[in-house]
Amino acid sequence: MSQALPLFRGLSGYRIGWLRNDISAGLSIAAVGLPSAIAYPVIAGLPPQTGIYASIVAPIAYAIFGVSRRLVVGPDAGTMTVLAAAMASIAATLPAASPIDRVALASILALGVGIACLGASILRLGVLATFLSRPILVGFFAGISLSILIGQLGRMTGMKIESDGLVAPLVELAGKRDMIHWPTVALAAGMLLVLQAARALRSPVPGPVVVVVLAVVLSALFDFRSHGIAVVGDIPSGLPSFSLPLIAGLPVDSLVLGSAAIFLVSFGSGVVAARSFGARTGEPVDANRELIGLGSAQVAAGMFGSFPISFSDSRTAINLSVGGHSQLAGLVSAIALVATLLFLNDALRILPVAALAAILVSAALSLIDVHELRQIWRISRMEFAFALITMWGAISLGVLNGVVIAIAATLVYLLRNMMFPRDAFLGRISGRDGFYKLHRFPEAQGVPGFVIWILEGNLLFFNTDYVRGRLNEIAVALPPETRWFVLDAGAIAQMDSTAVAMLEDVRADLGARGVALCLAELHAEAKALLMRGGLIDRVGPSNVFEDLDDALQAFRAAEFKTAANASK
């Protein structure tokens, strides 16, 4: 049972010597997490307390059900952007006059994501974490970062932007430039400069913490609210309470699709971050087990009036840098945020909205990984192109459609690699055992009358036309003395019925040219398929070999027998 449902794995084997570091790490996580906990809900039009609730209940749930000692869960800008798009899509399906409880809708989606995580864990679908490749994720997050930037125009200028999309808000801003509240702009710009300076100077105190403290102090001293600068306002001082949101009247299909999109982005990007931290700490990351911890944290967030979360790279980085050893750090951070709600509520009320917008803009800029894009460009132009396609999808078609574009781009990328498998001719090198690719080893020579061709990839319906065309080219160019054409199937793990039909055509075509098709190093499943299709019988069991050496020996024996008969 403990293997199927891990409990307190992040606290197992606890040592009293870790306590001091875990407490320090927990307080640091709370300090770093508080600004984003207040700021990120704005992306989805949610009140700031929902982010604090998520930062309290999600780490507690992960500490109970998670398996990692040091990963920290919490609000995430990318996940929030997909949440906002999902909520907008669901709202668009409802009658215009229908009231929308955005907090309840976000909670329902969090529950949906949690159920998806737990279901995927039961089905051992942790492999879905690798479904969105690194280039696809880099492009996607670069695209949604622009959505976040545009979404903060109103909060940074002190005016209401009613347009949606990327270009329309800019046009609206230009048309309403006389309504810009310049004190708000000055404050937002100043806070953004503080954030960038803290990052550039590698401040020991994280930039968002500096901004929140500074903005609250300035707001108290100069009464920003009386000068027309918007502040956060009332935040409920109570603790998050348990409640189950109702889905009555909401489109179930849209809820399912929205939950699936958030799940894929949240878990996919989260596990990428988890594995990068795991590489630094030496802690292995089991995606299937992490699904339990992440799913439990999502369900807890949904049951306590919050929204979907993910693994938080900023919180985890702080945990590691301070020296946290276990999930006690996450529990301490939750306790610290509870104390903040109870005792620092008045300070949070006067926090300027422009400061939160600056934090979001800084977070959005950090999502654009220029270094990684350059690295992808150097490594693979094709992968870079797919990163740009995904970026374009998120920018031009919206974030939710951008997820679809990301999935489609991944599928196209996979099919592109599988549709055109590499191939090569093999030969022998004098004095050495084995067979070598003729194009890589100039000293390798083919055996007269005996051609060995290797296909490096599966043989399935979507690439049989390409392989058939390639074999036609080869058949036409075969030397006149060729008697045997050996297909080295050692790299063909999978075949299907379309491949069987194609190989039958190849066998017939080669036979018409006086060349026998032989098969070597077939995988068991592929061989069984060819037997059921009757190809083994038509090729002849004597022309199917366990390895290439057996094939060569049989060819030489057949040639010797032919020569002996001819000399009689």
C-alpha cells in the first residue's frame, strides 16, 4: 500500500539537525512566494487571497502525498495563463446574463486537474510529462509571456483596458492615452527597475520581497489610494475553508478540455523543472509518483477555494539555496502565510496594484528563455522552427489554442522524424569481424552479389510509401551480379500490415530482377507479424536469418553449390 500511495515520503528519515535549515528555508519560501501568490491570481481575474490559499493548502497536501523532499508546489505564471484562457473559454459558452463565480470555476478546474493527475498516475501515464518537448515548452512559454505582458497594461497605466488579444489592447491604449494615470506608470516603472536591479546585482533578498515591502511602506507614507493609485483592498483575514464547488449549469465538455489543457502544461513544465532540480541534488524524479503528490495538491487547492498550481521553480530554488532538507520547509512556509493572513492583513490591503503588475511583468520576462532559444538554434534548426510555431500559436490564436498548437507541433515533429527513417548499406572490413556502414568507413567493402541494407526506424503505415520509394531507387541501381538482397531488420522494432504488403511488393519486384529478398535479425514481434501475413513463407524460411553472419555464410554456401553444379 505504501508503494501505491506514498505518505510523508518527503519527511521520511528526518534528522533533528535539519530543523534549523528547514525553518529558515520555509520562512524564505513564504517571503518569496507571497508576492507571486498575491500577483498571479490577477492573470485569471481572481482575488489575491486565492493565491495565498493555494500557497497554504497545496504545500501541506504535497508534504503528505508527495515523494520529493525538496520540490515546492505553488502558483505558477504559465499555469495561471492557461487557467485564464480555459476560464474565458468556458465563460464564452454561458448566456450573457449568467453570473459567473470565477473562484468556484477555478476551484472546479483545480479539482479536474487533480483528478487527471491521479488518474494518470493509476494508468502510469507519467510519460505524458515528456510529451511536450523542451523546445515546444520554451516556445510556448515565450508566447504566453507576451499574453501576460499585454494583460498588465491596464494595471501599469491605471486605466481600464477592455479589449482582448495582443494587438487590440495596444490600439486601445494608444486611443486612450489621455486617460493614462502617470503616477501609476511611474510607480510601476520604478518597481520594475527595482526588480531588474535586484536580479542584476544578485541581491540576497529576492526582488519581489523588496518590491512588496517597499511598495507597502511608500503606500503607507504617501497614501497612494488618495492619489488615485489602485491598491489591493480588502483581503479576508480568515483561513481558507473547505467547500466543494458546484458544476451545475457549467458545460462539462469545456471543463474537461480545460482541465486537460491545464494538466498537460502544469505537469509537463513542472516535471521539466523537477528534473532540472533533481539533476542538481541527485534526487531521482519518478513522474508517476509525482503525479500523486501534484494531484493531491491540486485537489486540496480546489477544495479550499483556490486554483490549479504546479511545481514552483522560484520556491524550489529558494529552498535549495537556503539548504532545506525536507517537506518541513513547505509546512513552515504554509504556517508563515497563515500568520501573514492573520496579522499582516492591513499591510496587504494598501499594497499598490501597480507593484503586483511589475512583479508579473518581471515574471513574464523571465519566461522568455533567450539563451535556451539560442541553444536550440545551434543544436537543431528543425526544433527551433517548432519552438517558433508554438510561440506563434500562443500569441496569434490564444493561450488555450496555443496548447493545441503545442500538441500538434509535437505530433508533427515526432511523425517528421519517423516518416523518413535513415538507411545505409553494410559491408565488411578485411581482418575485422562484423559489418560496417559503407558511407562511414571508406575501407569497408560490399560482398559481390550480396547486398546488405539496414533501415534505422520502425516500418509503419505512415512511412511505407517513403521506404517503398527508397527501395525502388535501390533496386534500379543494384549491380547486375546481385543475387541476394538482405534487409537487416535489427533496428525495426515495429511493423504493421501495411509494411507487410509493401515488403511483399518489394519481394516480387526483386524476384523479377533475379534477386532474392532475405531477412535478418528480425525482432520477435515483427517476425510473428510477417509469419501471420504469409511473407515468411513466400520469402522462404531458409532465407530468414538470426544474424548477418549466418546470412553471409548461407550466401557463400549457395554460391559454392551453384559454382560446383556449373562445373559438372
